[in-house]
Amino acid sequence: MTKINDTFSIKSVILNNRIGMSPMCQYSSVNGFANDWHFVHYGTRAVGGVGLIMVEATAVTPEGRITPYDLGLWNDTQIVGLQKITNIVHRHGAVAGIQIAHAGRKASHDSPSKGGKQLPVHDGGWHTVAPSPIPFDSNEVVPDELDINEIKILVENFKATALRAKQAGFRVLEIHAAHGYLIHEFLSPLSNQRTDEYGGSFENRIRFLLEVITAVQSVWPVDLPLFVRLSATDWAEGGWNLDETVNLSNILRESGVDLIDCSSGGNIINQKIQIGPGYQVPFAEAIKKTGILTAAVGMITTVEQINAILENEKADMVFLARELLRNPYFALKLENADWPIQYLRAK
């Protein structure tokens, strides 16, 4: 049996294998609520055998959505729909996790299928916020710079959302600090040009994330895993880089974070990414050397790739994204996969 088939324990959570589904926005929500699309989408991947299912970026405030069609968990009425997802996922043998997020200056956009352009206020959009008044793209509206009080409120928003995630039955929580969204915007000197305690030095730029983690840990059960998704590099000169990511990962390990979901990019419009199969795996490998668990992502599409990553100890898990959109039953290829009895005739 290869390592891909091993059960994987993180605190009190036991995964059936080392494959997870990356959080992928579905752009199918109305007013932040989960609906039939989400129930079928996530339920199908649970039936398909992946060990961990990470529900898409779920906004901590209405203004924190990337698009008007994102999931949200900013009020208690949104718990019920997400609880239905956790019930479905757990009933079919997977573990349900959720990524909580704020899009920062990259909020208020239309869905990709409609062009993805920033939506003006008069057309269903809203004012965006950021560490500094620097738009993601020069043709977008300048975001409002957050003041200290607003930052403190956002920390409380993450805390409240984490509590609701626990109430909804999620067993893994991930804080989204990647892809150019709000927390990543604080981390990178290209998007954070503040001169107060939240900008300038490395210690100041990571402050917001550390405050969010501390607040979340005050309500998230100590026996359940806490992940952080990081962009390991901005792929741009003068931006957030791998050395800083490794330093931060050491701090996060000491702070009680269990796993780093290792991605990259998304913060700068002119990033220069060197894309290819497994191109982000070296980030997971470098971060893993700090002693923290890591998940590798990025154009991973075959069982052979996953086995190589795990057997060579480049990561502890592999998260699949588009491959699970193409084939929700990918994990049923694994040796000793637990097929649903309804599908055994096709095995």
C-alpha cells in the first residue's frame, strides 16, 4: 500500500486518505447562502472518496466577498445551509472543512463567467477596503484604507465566523491568507505601505494574520485542526517571498497552526508565474522543513504525481482542484478505496 492510501490523523480528525479538495469558489450563492448546487457539488466529492473536502472561500462580512455570488457566514441564518453540507459530507465518509476569508481590494467583482470585472456600486458592487489605498488593477476603484478600529472589527468578524463554522459542524478550519485577498494584502509590501504597527517591517505586516489566528483560536476547539493558506511568493520583485513565508510558517507552527496550505501568487496584476505540473510543490517542501504539516497544490492531476510527492516527503497531503471538477470520483482509483455500495457494480 502506498502512502496516498494511508489514513492521516491531525489532532482528533482522521482522514481516510491524504487527498483533499481545494476550496474552489462556485459563484452560485445568493446573499451568501448555500443552496442545492452546493449540496450536490460537495456531496458528490464525498461520495467520490477524497479524505478532506474544503468548502470554498466563505466571507466573514458581506463586503468581504469576491463576488455577490460567494458563500458567506457573517450571520447565524447562514449556518443551516452549511450544516447541511457538513452532514452530507460526513455521512459519506469524508471530513468537511471550510475556508474563511475576506477579499479586501479584490472584492466586489463579477463572476468569472461574466467577465470578472469590478462591479461599481450602482451595478451591485460595494466599496472595497485594503491595508493601503492601492487598487489591484489601475482601472479599478481605489480601496479605502482601513483604520485601526476597522482592523480590530475585522479580527472580530473572523472570530465570529469561526464560531459559526464550529456550530455548522465543520471539523477543519482554514484561514485564507493567500491569492491577494485581504490578509495577503497585509503581508506583502507591494500592497501594504502603511507606516503604523500594521505596515513596514515583517513583524508589522504579519500582525493582522496573527491577531486573526489568536481570535479564531479563542472559539475554535483545540482538538480540531486549524489550517492557514499562504501564497508562498508574489512572483514579483520586492514582494512577499518564500523566505518570508518560511519565517512566518515557523511562527504559525509555534502559534498552534496545524498545516500550511501552500499556494502562491494572486496579489499583483503583473506577476510572472512559472507554471507547469506540480509547480508549487517546492513551496510545500520548503515549508515542511520548518516542522509544520503542509499540503501541496498546483496542476497535480494523477495518482502517480501524488504518490511521488508523498513518498518523497515533499508534503503531508495533496489538495486537488480542477482535477476534481473534471472527475469527482478521482479518489475511487486508489487501492482499497471504499466504494459506495450503490456503485459497486461499476468497480
